[in-house]
Amino acid sequence: MDLETFTPGSGRLEPRAALRSDAPALDLNGTWRFRLSPTAKAPEDFARPDYDDTAWDDLPVPSHWPLHGHGAPAYTNVSYPFPIDPPHVPGENPTGDYRRAFDLPEGWTGGRLRFDGADSFTRVWLNGHELGFSTGSRLPFEFDAGAWLRPGRNVLAVRVYQWSAASYLEDQDMWWLPGIFRDVTLTRSAADVFVHASYEDGRGTLSFESSGGPVTLSVPGLGVSGLQPGAEITVEAEPWTAETPRLYDAVVTSPEETVSLRIGFRTISIQDGVLLANGRPLLLKGVNRHEFHPEHGRAVPYETMREDVLLMKRHNVNAVRTSHYPPHPDFLDLCDELGLWVIDECDLETHGFGQVGWRANPTDDPHYADALLDRMRRMVERDKNHPSIIMWSLGNEAGVGRNLAVMADWARERDPSRPLHYEGDRSCAHTDVYSRMYASHAEVEAIGRLAEDPLDDPELDARRRAMPFLQCEYAHAMGNGPGGLAEYQELFARYPRLAGGFIWEWIDHGLAHPAYEYAYGGDYGEPVHDGNFVIDGLVFPDRTPSPGLLDLKKVFEPVTFEFADGVVRVVNGYDFADLAHLAFVATVQAEGETVVEQRLDLPAGGGEAKVPDAPGGAGERWLTVRAVLAADQPWGPAGHEVAWGQTLLAPAPSRREGGAAPGLVRDAGDIVAGDSAFDAGSGRLVRLFGLEVEGPRLDLWRAPTDNDRYGGLEGKWRALGLHRLTHRVDAVELDDALTVRTRVAPAATDLGMRATYRWSVSGDGALLMSLDIEPEGEWADPIPRLGVTMSLPRSIGGVTWFGPGPGEAYPDTGLAARVGRWTATIEELQTPYVYPQENGHRAGVRWADFGAFTVSGDPVFGMTARRWSTGELAAAQHRPDLVPGDRVHLHLDLAHQGIGTATCGPGALPQYDLKAHRATLNLRFDRGTA
Ligand code: IPT
């Protein structure tokens, strides 16, 4: 077989829409026989019906064979895992042979063999006769099986090669996972239908095209029946939007079969450089979704697809880009039904050519024109009936070239109703929207103001300047982060040209692994790989939301609250819906304890409500207003919180330090205050209210985040030696207070910090610490943190605190955290990033009660507590590397460096950089209640 052919397939039928039909179909999923060969040269006699496959293994279809013990997965981002020499393929070419027998039901004649997705070069035989081959892994193909079917037993044989000339078109940033990974069906449906359903001012206009005839279309819910192909009808109808996904059941009937469709009326247009849906500006609050399941790879179970859509809806996501290939067709049905705007992206990426200066890029090689067009056609034809799909994307990171024009020209002609998207060509020569990835806030703002740098070609520049702008990828959700979400959203909301964007990306592609819990690149011994770059999602591999998704939910809130004296103003931020589906609840809490809770009455359009009168209560008082679903929605239960806002009603009464201090006294080698003690030599706290501790001391280091690492900060920090600070004690002075003068610095530099601790005892028995920090020398770069670290016995099990929570927060993240009283075990304080790194910091803590003692800030501090040290956290590479030790490591911080999104995109914004500066950290330690 010529695997180096540029031809995308042979013997296949014309592509057509994915449709639900009443025509008989035979599900050929299930257990198949399987054999893997290391090269493409294995004999082809297995295709004979009488071939003896008893020595073969069983393999489920759909699946990827490397996830079932045959070969291994491999991960690369940009790099091709084989030499770049198109159209040639490596000699080592894993080749999977499949066999399955099936019985044809009585009276069955004719039919098509349909494969919804096979990765990557697939040949098919029926009863020993070769039907043809196909490439284009994430797209369907069909063969006419009619002539070769026989009554009773039939044998289907399939050979799937991992590598072919088409592999050069499939360089997406994901695991390389060959196999028949979507459904296989024998169907007698042959219908193709293209429904056109537009919307304007309360009316829907409907028409359709169909293959063959005679056919008619009916929409009972609209009183439409017997509509002929080509005829157009306008009726009163509700529009489809992602917020109000109104679908109408329709049937298309021909003498052979009846297909059912769900029609949504909607019109996507561009006017004055603004993206409109049904005539109104559309703000995309999107995510990039790869198909992924930790056990099944891209063979994603239906329930998991549904879970993705539900999770997105529940986190205020309104759009999805199907990065970087058309998803399983069921996913698009779910988007229609539950409401998400979709950019459907073609199965095309040639990113690795960028590493060789884009030489021989298939995108610009006429030999590949047919293959690229074939992919575009198969996507558009399959998916053309989905109201959720608002744009076609030509692909991702495929450089520039003439084949883009071939794809775009065909798509425009076939479906003028949807704008075209492609990010890889800055000139936008073939697109209708200007799209970029990872542009900084400043650049996005410039584009919003129509003040971007011009293109060299004035005509193209004028064209592009008239286009709406979107970020098809931004805010790279790798590890801890992303930071800077709120600032992006503020820009998207401010400038009409900005149509929003899509976070990179939805899920961590960590594969379930017996030793590592989740594997990433390199864990299968791949010689070329991109490590944990595949772990960059808003949800962990098991779909637990990460703090990044919770932040995103807050930033994407469709309702906002403005507080003024005695009133709250509720602002409707939906593009289409009113607020009638929401209920509003106001809660007043004093020091985190609820004093009043009541419903607020608000008009559906939003407006003002009086906030509750709250009787007095001790401590800081906060008003929280929450918008929750008033009744069950298809995507979320009644009571589900959609949005919230908080305002401070009354600050904490000022704290009385009280009475005269009994003071600190020398006792043997210690300096003692009741059952607390300091080592007289080092001045360090060794006992706190009877608890054996290792005293707070200055710390500047954190286990680098992915963003610290890939953005270059970690390198600077390590070069400076912030992970190996030395502490020199210059003086331990005791009078009314204990003063410990130290200088903290790494070896081999003259930079350092003077750290002076002053300890005293308050009249009510609290230990007060005041730490003065003074940098010496020129600290050019931001530092990881500024605070103290202490260690506690392992018996410390958890903490109750008052301040923002319950989740983690850094200077530019933690938007989801609200002020309240929270409790967590030490374990629960950890965010289990698949690649271990700094995590779990609680910001703005007023006080934290550890049972044996309480720490209070003046006014606040940052808190992290772990059962491992920063060094252990920094050294860990997989979750199981983190093993609880004998101590609890408690960090009490003044400040942290921002998180940013420098793994791809900008680092922390300047206002979130932590520069070494003179500062004082005041902490108060009280005897605990337990
Ligand atoms: C960008 C890719 O489009 C995306 O697939 C993913 O690889 C992401 O990077 C990194 O996780 S391209 C990059 C050059 C910005």
C-alpha cells in the first residue's frame, strides 16, 4: 500500500450530514479481534473471511490500541515524532489489523459502512473485498457495502496504519493515539440534508437542500409541513441562542427514510466590525476543548461529553472551540441542546514545519490541496445542520499557503451563512474574523481601539481593520493559574470590536497511570516529547474543576452587582436572556457567621433592591448577594449559583491589645514567656503555647509554578539562590521585648535582606511578632514571596480561618474566593495539580485557628500549610511523589508574586509583580481553643 500518497482516500462515498434516521442500522462497535505489527509490511491475508485469527487479541472498538496494552502513547506539542520529509513515513509504522464478523439481519439489502473516526490511515475489506481507504482521523468516511454484503455471516477486516503522508496534517498538541476511536456502523441511511434556518426580528426563515428526492420537511411545532427542497418559508419563531437554546423538532421524509433534526433559528453576521448573533453583539466566553478521557483518550464516552457541556454551562462558559478537529458528532448535538456557541475546527495542523522555517509546509504544497479540501468538505458536510456552530475554522497552526484559499473558497460557496476563522495567517486573507492567540492585554486593547500595527498591504489591512477580533486561545491554564483573566474580560467588555475568546484549554490530558496517577509526555519513554505541556486544562483529568475554572466562572458571570448605600444594583450581562430564571438571595454575615438571609425581589430586566437591615453583630460584617437558578434548567438544578457579589458593611472593631505585658525572661538556654519559648542563641521560636515548633523565619522562595518555570522567573530565582537562603543571626537582644537581628541571603551574591524580629507579649497573653524586612542591594527581578515559614507537629490536622475562601488565591487569581469563615484539613488545603507546584495559598486571611493556636494578621496575611516542605514540593514530578512527612509546614506571607500565564502568553501584569521592598509583617499568636 502506498502510504505516501497525497490522495486523501479512495472508494469513499460523498460526505454528508450526520443525521438521525429511521433507516435500519447495525452497530458494529464492540469487541473486535486485533493484531499489532511493528511495520506496515505484515501480510494482508488477514482480510480473507476464513483467516484464522484465534491467536489474536481482543480489542474494544471504539478505542486506541496504545491504551489497551499494544504499544504506548506518545506526546508531542509542536514537534513531529518522526523526521520531517513529506510525504515519507517512518519504517517503524505501528499497524493495527482488526477483524469482526457480524450477521446480517434477515431481509437486509444494501447499505453503507460508516466509520466516524479512525486514526490515521484506514483500509477496509468486506468479505475479502477491499472497499477503499481513508485518511483524516477525526472525520467520518463511508463505503458502499451493498455489492459485497451477503446473507448471514459477513466479515469485516480493517487495517489502520499509524503513519502516512496524512500524518503531516495532524500535528495537533496532544497524545499520538492510533486506532478506530469512534463508532463503526452499517447503515441503510443515505440521506443528506442541509437546513437553512435564519432569524430576524421574531421571525425564522426556513429552507433546505436535500440529496435525491422526492423529500419534504415538516416542523410540527411551527405548523410547517410538506416544505419542498429549495422553497423558503418565514414563520414566527423563537430564536436559538446559547442562552436560550430553542430547538424545533423537524422531520425530512423521503420514500426510503425519515430523518429527524432539531432546528435552531439564528443568524450570525458582522456589522461595522462587530460580531452579531440575531442582530445583537455576541461576547464569546469560551474554552478550547480537546476530546479527552484519562482512560479512553479521544474515545470519549457519551456521558463524558455531556458532563463537559454541563460543567461548561455551570461555570458560565458560553462558547467552545473544538480544538483542533471536529469532535464526535454527539458533542455538537449536546451543544445545540444545552446551548454553547461553537467554532468547529478542521482536522488540520502542521505546526512542526515551523521548526524548519515552514519549508515544505503542506498548507502551501499543491500536492496536498485535495487532502486539505477533503478535510474541510467532510467537516462542513457532516456538521452543517448545527445551530450551535457559528464559524468554521480552517484548522490550527498550519502556517500560511495557497491551500487555505482552496478550503476557504469552497466553504464560502457551500455555506455563506457562517464566517470563517483561521488564526495562523495574520493577514486574515481567507477569514472573516481577526483571530489571535495569547496576545497581551496591551495588544488586545490596541486592537479594541482599532489601533493595531498595520499590515504591509493596505488593502488587507483595511479588510482586517473592519473585522471583529477574538482570541482563539488565551490565558493558558497550565498548572497554577491562569492569572490576568479579569483584566482580559474587562477589555472584551469595553470594546465592541472584541468578541471575547477561548481559554487554552478545557482539560488536562493526563493519562491514568498505575505509578504516576496521571502520566504526561516522557512517562512512556518517548525519545521526543514535551513533558507536562499536555497538562494545561481548567479541569483535572478526572474533570474536577481546578481553581482556574472557578475563577473563570466568576469572571464570566452574566450578572453583576453594584453596591451603594442601602441598595444593591443588579446588572444583566446576558447578551440575550433576561433575569427571569434567577432568584436573588442576600446574606449578611458577621465575622463569617450568618445574621440575616433573605430573598430580594428584582424585575426581570435587573434593577435595584434594598439590602436587608441587619442587627448588630461582632466583627467584620459582609453582605453577599447571590443569583441562583430559580428552577431546574436542563443544565443545572434549582439553587445552582450563577453569580455573586460582596460588599463590606462594617469593618472589624479595632483590637484591644490590653494590659501590661508580663514580658519575656531568660530560663537556662531559652527565653521564655509562659509555655512559649525561644532559643536564646538563634532567637528562634521553639515552643508555642506548649507546642513544639520551629519558629517563623523569613522565606522568599516558592515551589515554582509552570508559569514561573516556562516564563523564566524560576531560572532567575535559582541563579540568585532564593531556594538556598542562609540566615545569619547578628544579635539577640532581650529587654521588654525580644529583638532578633538577622541577615538573610543566598551564597555568592551581595544581595540580601535585613530581617529584624521583635517579639513581645500582650496583656492578654498573646505573642506578638513584628518583622521588619529591608532589602540590601539591587533586587532587579520580582521575588517569589515575602513572608515567614514555620514548622509544626504533624498532629495539626487543619484550620478554620476568616477571610477569602474556600479556594486558593494569588495576587492575580482567586477571584472565586469570597470572604467568609472556612474550615479545611491540611489535605484539603492542597490543590492537586498533576504536575506538583506552588498551590493552596489563602489570601487576605484575618485570623486562622489551628486548634492549638490562632494566628491573626494586622490586618491580614497569606497562608499556606502542607505536610511537605517547599523543597519537596519543588522536586516532585507527579502527585504520588508528595508524601506526608513528620511536620506541617506553615507559611505566613505578606505577599506573593503574581501568577500570570507565561507558559504561553504574558507574565503577571506589572501591578502583580512582587518587587523586593521594605516591609513589616505583624502577626499575633493566641493560645488556641483546642
Ligand atoms: C498553541 C497551540 O495552538 C495549542 O494547540 C497549544 O499547543 C498551545 O499553544 C500550548 O499549550 S500554539 C503556541 C505556539 C502559542
